[in-house]
Amino acid sequence: MFDSETFQNAWEIIKTEIPLAIWETFYVTVLSTFFAIIIGLPLGILIVAGDKGRILKISKPVLRVIDVIINLLRSVPFLILMIVVFPLTRLIVGTVVGTAASVVPLVIAAFPFVARLVESSLREIDPNIIETAQSMGATPFQIIIKVMIPESVPSLISNATIAITTVLGYSAMSGIIGGGGLGKLAINYGYYRYQYLVMFFAVLFLILLVQLFQSLGTFLAKKSDKRLKQN
Amino acid sequence: MIEIKNLSKSFVTADGTVDALKNITLSIIDGEIYGIIGMSGAGKSTLVRCINMLEKPTQGNILIDGKDMGGLSTKELRAQRRNITMIFQGFNLLMQRNCLKNVLFPLELAGGKGEKAKQKARELLKVVGLADKEKTYPAQLSGGQKQRVAIARALATNPRVLLCDEATSALDPQTTHSILSLIKDINKKLGITVIIITHQMSVVEEICDKVAILDNGEVVESGKVSDIFSSPKSKAAKNLVFPESEQSILPREENEHHIRVVFNGAVATKTPFIASLAKDKGIVASILGASTKSIGDKAYGNMLLGITADETRIKEAIDYLSKFDDIFVEEVE
């Protein structure tokens, strides 16, 4: 199937382009997840803390609007979302193509997802523990900072791992708008130019990256959880 | 002094309004251990949560040293809550913090930091007998140890009142006993007023000075524990004090009468009163049920006797038994 010349060609491409592609995928994923957490974490906290006015008094319409926005953004397919946010991308990055530009749609796609993950983590907390903090005179801010977040750290880490692997998958798609990385490599060489070996390697490294993030996340989540009987 | 005045609390649910507490009035004197007992659903937890305003009363007032809890601002209420701390059935420790940091938690909330706060937390762990568990996480502790940490945590802000919400209900009898002795100890040493919510009569019996019996949202009886134990008047109180004998367990034969004998510190261990009843009066009684215990040489508890005889003989038997000190006798219908 492969004669030695095509193999040589493919190997050349792999050797010269893969390291940069890995790096691009890595930093786009980490950066986008980071920003998604910056936006999504407070939203998730607001949703849980504002629920039934248990911790924070947030008006119902405000909570409803947050809820609808999150659902709306989560229902738009990423491929469409990338194009829809072009104006915003241009405003922030100055251009709509390229690696840096792909961060904007990734963040927009990921933060609602992160908000939901944070919400589910925080809802796991025993409401009795929150009541206990209230019975000790904790302010709403203290309950969030000293109880809700620290108590759900293991779950938050697990969910951050889910978020980062999902963003990694999305980032591969952003190869279509010229976002760099392993996705672009797989599409440009593998799909458009039939360099299946390049595609194979690009996908292989994507798998390895997912593995890396997942193992690291699982390790950290377990290590941080003081409920497990370990020392 | 804690005064609960005409307190009512209603919840609005899908099935309509539920009156959890109806017009409750109680006074608790400083330094007392006050029990509030009732069956599940009687409103005990709601009542204790009204005291520190975790539940806002629908009507009535809670006065602590004359100050109305309902009239406090949010900020004043938070400060007051450091004065009225609470322990729970489920312990409610922070699972991601070690014991020392759990005890430090209320101090942190109050702005206490550094070595001084740590010193205080260490002292409290020592008071509850867990000085060596500083760095241990709650998951590695037994139920009794968890409740000890919770007690240390509740004491951190030097409260004047400790509320115990079914604090021993998840513990085995031996651990319950050790936690209750710890609470009693703290009450004596620090003069903290303790309010104990429970469904276990044994808990009230063991440490409370006074007790209020809550039934269906109402206080049906309150007073000194010894008085209520020797002569419970309300049906709810009788159910709690004599759980097994309220509905006659055994079918009665013709002319068989049931007589309850309540010991309230009688020197009964040295008085074979059933035998002497037979000897002096010729009346024979059989023991249908008994729940007594001796503390020192004194007996506490109650006994249900069955005597087959006519009315006059029964009266005679009751009069005879009533002559013993600290024994209370009544016929059960």
C-alpha cells in the first residue's frame, strides 16, 4: 500500500510538523479550558448558591436568564458556533483564522459546559454541612469560599478533566477555520491529501493527549480526596 | 435565660399548610440541661432550628437574655449564632479538612487566625479527648469520635448555649453514654446551657434536668425529669415513659387488674415488696413487665403487675404499695 517514497514523504511531514502540532493543540486546549473555567465556575456557583435563595438571594429572573443562555449555547453545534462567533473573535483577536482565533469559539462552547459541571459538583455537597456553616454564623461568601468549593475539590477536578478532554476534541475541529494543531494536520494531510499515515499519527497523538489529561486528572482527584482512607 | 414565647411555625407545602409548631412557650434557665423529647415528626428539629433562626418562626418570639432573636439584623444574627452553637445527628464535619482545621473553622469564620486560634483548637481537641487526632481526617474516625470533633468545634467560639439535635441518635448505647457524659461535663465545667433534642427517653433520663414533651407540634407536658418520669400525665408522655405497657400486652382474665408501680429513687433493692404484699395481705401479684435499673441502692423505672382479685382487694394492694417511699402506684385501665 505504501511505497517507500510516500512513506518517506509522510515521515518527513510527521517529523517536522507533529511536535509543533502537539504543542499547539496542548496550549489551545489548556488556555481555552482555563478561560472556560474562569467564566463557568462563577456561573455554576451562582446557579447553586442562588437556588431557592438558600445561600445567596439572587432574583429568579436572573437565574432563569443564566440557565437559558447556558442551554442555548450548549445546543448549538460547535461547527456552527465557530462561524456564528466570528464577529466576536475578530473583536477580541483581530482575525478569525489561526490558532489564537480558535480559542474564542472554544471558550464560548466550553464555558456553559463547565458551568453545568460545576453545578453538578456543588450539588453533591450535603446540604446539612451548609446548614451547619450557617448555624455558625458564616456569611454567604464564606460558605462559597470555605465550604462549597473546598468540599467539592475532588469532584471539581474530575469534572475539569472531563472539560479539558472535551475541549481537546473540539480543538481538533477548529482545524477547519485554520486553528493549528493535530486536528489541522489530520484534516489537511490526511483528509485533503490522502496522507493516511499522517492522519494516523495525528489521531494517535490526540489519543495520547486525552490519556495524559485523563490520567493526570484522575490521579489529582483521588489524591485530593480526604474522604478516601489513605495517608 | 432562653424564653420561647407563643412560638408557631407553619410550612406551606404542595398539600397545603402544615403546622409544625403550635403556640409553644418554654423557659430555659442558664446552666440547665433541657431535654425536648418527642416522636419523629413531633416538630423537635423545627423547634431547635427556630432557636437559632435557621427556621424563621411564623409567629412568636425567641428571647435570649431578653433579646429578641427575630429582631436582629443579619449581621447581629451571625454574631449571636456564635453564641448558640449546634451539634447534629450526622455530625456534619467538613470532610476535606482534618480535625484541627474542623475545630478552627468557626474561629476562621469569626476572623480568628494564626497561632492563637490553633492553640485554642488544640485545647478543645484535648477537652474532647482527641488530642492525638489533630491531623486525622473525619473519614478515618468512628461515629463517636466524629461527634467529639463536632463538640470541640461547637465550643470554639465560647458559646453560652449548645443545641444538640439528635446528637446521639446515630451512635451505639455505649458511645451515646460517653458522649452524654462529655456533654454533662462541659455543662458543669463551662456552665453552658444545653438543649437536647431526642426521641430517646434514656438520653433525657441520663442527663437532663428538665424536659418538655412535644407531641404533634405542641408541648403537652414539661417540668422536672423526675416528676414527669414518676407521674406522666399526658398520653404522649405515658407512651414515652412506658412504651410497652400502654396498650395491654396480655389479654386480661376476669377480675384481673393491672397495676403500674413507678420507682423514683426508692430503696427498693432491699425491700421485697411483692413478697411482703403476699405475706402481709395475702395478695399475689405477677410481674407482667418491668423496666427498672438500680443506681447505687436506689431503683428507678417502672413495673407492671397483674393481680386477680376484686375491687376492694385491689384498692388494698394499691394502698399497701403506696406506703413505700418513692414508689408511685396507679391502676392501668
